Amino acid sequence: MTTHPKVILKSGKDASLLRFHPWVFSGAIKKIIGTVEEGQLVEVYDNKDQFLGIGHYQKGTIAVRILSFTPVEPDKRFYADKIERAWKIRKDLGLADSESTTMYRLVHGEGDGLPGLIADVYGHTLVLQMHSVGMYLIRRLLAEAFKEVLGNRISAIYDKSESTLPYLFSLKEKDGFMEGTSDECISLESGNKFLVDIPGGQKTGFFLDQRENRQLAGKLARGKNVLNLFGYTGGFSVYALKGGANLVHTVDSSRQAVDLANKNMELNFGKDPRHTGIVADAFEYLGSAGNKYDLIILDPPAFAKHNEVLHNALQGYKRLNAKAFSVIKPGGILFTFSCSQVVSRDAFRKTVFTAAAISKRQVRVLYQLSQPPDHPVNIYHPEGEYLKGLVLVVE
Ligand code: SAH
């Protein structure tokens, strides 16, 4: 192993690393031996000079993201091995090389042992999204490692890190193709067609994490009047109509998202009067929606990105869910989600409970939902579990 700057932890601050938690917080550091640049590899040691791990250094609260707890030099082979393991799991799950699903998450950061790196597959295009400077600086090496594993399965690699890198660092970086180009824009999910806008869309272009929950919504949609609130490009709406919904209303505050939702519905069903896309604020829409819906999907953006705003976020979820409880038809089904990582499963459930109590409706839990297995959670890094959902029947 080449020598790298050494990060020495304060006494007692090695416990989380000994339990394989992959983050070193800046407050745990006693000193750094050598000069360290942002994004550089550093070796982490305890107070008694015992090696704990090697990882990428970054300014900020999370100072080091650990890549390995054993002494290794992370080279192309190291990354290709991790990518290969991630790919094999997706293959076993029936996602990689599937004919009916051509978009999925191939690398989910800490969940695949690669903190700071997201890699999503859309047909023959790989989208890389780097959340750490360390991963960003080695993006060419990573691209080579992905090509080694995926071979001719991919013909283009797009870097979409501008909005996910630390602010000051990201100012000088631009999104764009690193390899090849692609004008491919239709991807398949469980046999459904979706137009995906990789450069302009949210996340890497599509909310891949709702695939299994959409399937469930489709199963429950037969004969129902469906309201898909925060519908983005109509993911849930397509499954609902496929599942035999009576009508589907997709509501989003973004005109661009609603346009794409309309196009996605048309792509799958042709011009179909059962669907309407509506540009509106979800809170306002619920206020004047009346009591016509018997399946409502609430999938808002993360209301809390930091712990400091957790209280406000919970208030937001409470208000939103209380409104939905107050308008849903008796016997209706509510899908309600939170994708805020700082909102725990328990806190979310309590908030929805409070909202139910405000509405004085009888509510039962049918399903407790989570993120799908191509967004795996490292058991030593519970922060990786971010998507929570409840399916409720409301009398
Ligand atoms: N359910 C979607 C993903 C939702 S992402 C899917 O399965 O693909 C959250 C969406 O909420 C975004 O499209 C964003 O434009 C929209 N949004 C944010 N604030 C909103 C508001 N106040 N009212 C309506 N939509 C809103």
C-alpha cells in the first residue's frame, strides 16, 4: 500500500469504525499527519497507531468515507471487484439483463461498499452521480472499472454530479457525457415505458426507488379513482392505469414534470381520457379536491434534508397526511411516503398516526414499505435506509 496522509482519531472515537460504520466525523479527529487535499486517500488510525481503514478525505462534517477496513490500495481492480459484486446481486434480483426492466440502480453508495458513489443504468447508458470529492476525482478510473465489468452492455457514461458535490467544489464542474453519447430516452420498468430525461430530470432522471411500490399500487388500483400527488413524470400513474384504474389524476407543481407524465401515459396507453395531468400545488389541490378519490398516493420530496429542520418537516408531513385523510372516500387506500433520511421510520409512523387522529377516521395499516433491493442498506450504516411508506385503508 502506498503511504497516504494519516488521520489519527481521538481516544475512544474508534468504536464506530470497529463496527464497520463507514464515516469518520470531523469531531473525532485528533490530528492529521501529512498535508491532505480534499478528495485524497487517507489512512485512519486509532490513538495507539492501530490501522482502522482507508478512505476519501473531505472538508465538512463527514471527514472520511471509508472504502476498506483492511489495508489495501484502492485501484481499478479494487473498484471493479466491488462493481462486479454489485452487478451480480442485480443479476440475481432479475434486474440486470432483464428484458422488461432496463433501468435500475447498480451502485448505491454505502449500501454497496462505495460511499459517495451512485451509478444508475438506463438501457445502454450509465449515469454516475458522485456525492464525494474523492469519488469525483477518480471518475475516469471508475468509468474504466465499470466498462471492465459491463463490457458492451453500456455505450455511454453520463456524469451528473454538479448538484450533488459540495457546493464550492461543484461550482467549477459541469454535467456531461464522459464516454459516448446517447439520445436514448425510453426505458422500461416492469414492462412499462418511460421517457427519462437524464440531464434535465430529478435524481439521475427517474425515481428508481419506487419500482416495487408502484407495482403494489397497480395491483390495488382496479376500478379506483386514483390521485397521484407529487406525481413527477407519472411513475405511479402508469402502473395505476395498467392495473385497471377508473381514472388517474397526476398532480405536480412542475409543468415540465406534468408534461412528461402526460407523454408517458400516452406512450403506454395512447390518448386515454381516463388520465389527466394537473399542474398545481399538492396542498392547495387537496384543499379543493372534494371526496372523489379512493386511492391516493402521497410521495412528496424530502421535507427535511438536515436534522435542524426535522420539526418543520414532521409538521409538513402531518398537515399533508391529515388533508389526505380528510378527503379520501370511505374504504379508500392511502399510499404515504417519506424519503427524508433524517425522518426515522418510527417518527414517520407517529406523524401519520397523529394526522389520522386529527381526521378522526378509522385507519388500518396494510403494508409497511421501504426501498427496493437495488438500493441496499449496509447493516452497519442504518442511515442508508431512507425511503419509508405506509399503505393504509381509511374507513
Ligand atoms: N412519485 C414520483 C416522485 C416524486 S418526487 C415518482 O414515482 O416518480 C417529488 C415531486 O414533487 C417532484 O416532481 C416535485 O416537482 C413535486 N413537488 C414538490 N413540491 C410540490 C408541491 N408543493 N406540490 C406539488 N408538487 C410538488
